[in-house]
Amino acid sequence: MSFWTNLTLPSEHVLMVGFYDLTGYTRYAEKTSAADLLATMAGYFHLTGKILGEAGGRLVKTLGDAGLAAFPAELADSGVLAFRELQRQGDAWLNHRG
């Protein structure tokens, strides 16, 4: 079981918390249909959640183009590397979509 699946009761933990958002999102959203925007962001958040989850973190919340993620404190180094990988893969994924 993972850190996240063991959280069944309210408890306190030390976490590394990180945020991300996309440069140019508003310009993109203004010129894109609602259906296309939703499809793009759903795919992007699926990718980012996968990257963060594989590193031991969790994508906690998304809103518009932003994401909030958390990692157990002992995985802080992995979390930082995961955010860097998120940027690398996320940029490539978005560029591929045009």
C-alpha cells in the first residue's frame, strides 16, 4: 500500500506541496472551443497526475490550467524531480497537440 491509500482517518503529516500552471493558457482558452479546451486539459491533467503519482505524489486539485500536488516529506527530492519531469513531458505533450 502507498502513503496515500493508508490515509483512512484524519491525521497530520509533513508534506512537500507544489503548484504549477501553464504560460499562455488564457490566450489559448480565448481562441479554443470549450470542448477542445476541456479535452486538452483533461489529457494534460491525466499526464501530470500519472507523472506525479509514479514519483510517490498525488495531484490533489486542478483548476483551469493550474495543479496542486503533494508528496510525503521523505519524498521531497523525488517530488522536485517529478515537477521537473512534468514540465519536460508536459511541454512536449502540449507542443504535440499544437
